[in-house]
Amino acid sequence: MSDRYFLSARITTTSHHAPASEDVGTMNSYSGPPMTLGNAASARVRLIVWCKACQHQVEPDPAEQAERYGVEMPVLDWRERLVCSKCGGRHIDMVVSGTER
């Protein structure tokens, strides 16, 4: 298997809970250290990744990716290595879900 897994992506994160006084539709940007593959595996989040060109979607296991690329690799750096395994495209979108399937 090549060093590229599936896709490149864009990630948006938000704070856990907005105070009751804030508008429900308002999101706060996360300003802490970047999420690593090791953090993602430990938190048991889902990485949902899809190709914008062909709509191919996968959910790579964060623990497997951390083992392959290293636990300290930031998710944003990892995404740069990804290529769609169906069409070879690099126009990808991605979300990190807070819950395991």
C-alpha cells in the first residue's frame, strides 16, 4: 500500500458549550494545540472523509492511522498525505465527529 491513505481535508472545530447568554447559532473557534492522530484515537472520535469530485466517503480508524503515521502527527498534516482511493482526487472535505459510531 502506498504512503497515501485516502483524502485531503478541511477541519473545523468548536468549543464544547456556549454560555446560555450566547446565540445558539454562534460557534467559537478552537484555539488550543492541533489535534493529533493520537489524540483522535484516544478520544475515540470519528474521522469522516469524502472526495468532492466523486463523493467517495470513508471513515479511517484513527488508531490505525496513528500507528501508521505516528501518534504525534497533527490531523491537519495527515490530511495533506491523503488521496481519494477511488478517483485519485485531492479535492476533499472532512469532519471530526465527537462520537464513536
